[in-house]
Amino acid sequence: MTFQNYITRTPDERLSIFLNSLSITNRTPEYYVNWAKVERETRKFEIELNTLNYLIGKKDIYNEALMLFTKQPELLKAIPSLIASRDTILDILSIDDSDEMSFERLNFSKITKDRIVDYVDFAEQSGLLNFLQNKANRSLVDYVYGVEAGLDSNARKNRSGTTMEGILERHVAKIAKEQGLEWKAQATAPFIKSNWNIEVPVDKSERRFDVAVYSKERHKVWLIETNYYGGGGSKLKAVAGEFTELSQFVKNSKDDVEFVWVTDGQGWKTARLPLSEAFGHIQNVFNLSMLKEEFLYELFKK
């Protein structure tokens, strides 16, 4: 399928071609764990964690912990990492034997030195002291590396979008160099006006386009948004509606501005109807297969 053959088809025909050429995944090996982030988060408390190795295997661990934290309260700052929490201020519900409930707050970023007993009680009730006494048998730094790798998996959803932005930016950079174009990642309407003297009507004042490409020769801007949806859900309908509306805003420019949407993922097969409506309004909807076939190269050249 060539760019010209695709772009001249009816919206329904383009939609069918698009859906039949969706990628299975956009997950590069780097998608799974951001090791630089894992190391950075672990190193924050490396000294504290090495000191806390003292508690591993201690028989009277409650009193040993009480003594250690009383002498060195700042060691308590490492506790959220040990219990896999990104939060450093914890709101805690306690229920006694009579089912009476009470609430308290423990701040692990700014230690309250006259509440050391409360911190140690929390460490005991959360199971952390039991773990240190009976289960931990290696360096706590190594243990937190594993915890951080697990916590980092929560960021994978965001990395999917970041991966698409990276792919798009590398692709555009190569084309821009070959065709003598200018481009900007995370471009705003004020930036485009200030640098390229082109008006871009936007739906949100803080709108940032994933990539903007400028042809000085033609005094034209292409605005490109990108995303990826491996699974279905109601969000896909909202996204299709948002970009349909955005494309209409862009068309109101008195200058030569063209909207491009690069999206992919098997999730779109579950949202054919809202995607069909988007195809009726947006001419340039491409997937990764189409990028590989140099659709953007042809678009900027035509």
C-alpha cells in the first residue's frame, strides 16, 4: 500500500486498511523496566538501607528497632521503600479488638522524633519487622532494587505512549534532515507563532503537540499527535472524539496547518465506530506500518 493509494481512498476504505495493518505491540525491550530509574530510587536510601541490615535476623527485633531508630531517626525515611510505597506521608487506619477505628498520620519524609514508638509500631504491624527478622537474609539494598523494579511496572502504561513519541521523533528527525524541514517536539501554539509565524487555533491553552514540523519553503506546519492502545476501553472513544475536535480547530487557522494522527494498537479493533467517525474528519491517520512505508515522508513532500 502506497501513501497516494491510501490517502485517496474513502474514509471507510482507509479505516479498513488501517485496522488490518495494526501492529501486535510497540513494546521494545526498554519498555519493561526503566533500570536507570530503579537505580536512582534505590540510591536515595542506600546508606540507610545498609545501616538497616543490622536488624536482619535479630531475635528481639522490636526493641532493637526502637533502639536503632531512637539513635538514628533519619533511618525511618527508608521504610516506605521497604514496603513498596511511593507515598512518604501515610494515613493509617487502626482497628482494635472492640472494632473501634482510629486514624493517624505518619510522615516519613520529615520524621517526628517524639513519635519513634509509633513508627516502630507501624513497622511491626505492617509485617516489616517480621520480614526483617525471619525472611530477609540478604542486603536490603538488593531487596529494594527488586521492590523498585516491581513498582516501576506501574509506569509501563505511560511508557507505551512515550515509546510512540520516541519512534515518531526519530522518524521525523530523519525526514526533516533529508527534506530541509524544521521540527519541534512538545510544540505549543505560542512557540509556533513566535518561531514560524503561523497561527494555530487550539482547544486548550496549554495544548502541546507531540511533534510540529515546519516547511519554510511552503510556510506550512504539520501538527502530529501520537498514542498507542494495546487494549480496549471507554478511553478510546474519548480519544477519537478529542482528536476529531482538535483537527477541526486546526482547520480554522488562516495559515497552512495540517493535522496528523499517528496511532496504533490492537485496542482500536474494539472501537471501530468512534474511530470511523474520526476517519470521516481526519485525513491523515497513520499507524506504525504506514510510518515504515514512509507515509510521513510522502506527506511532507507532496
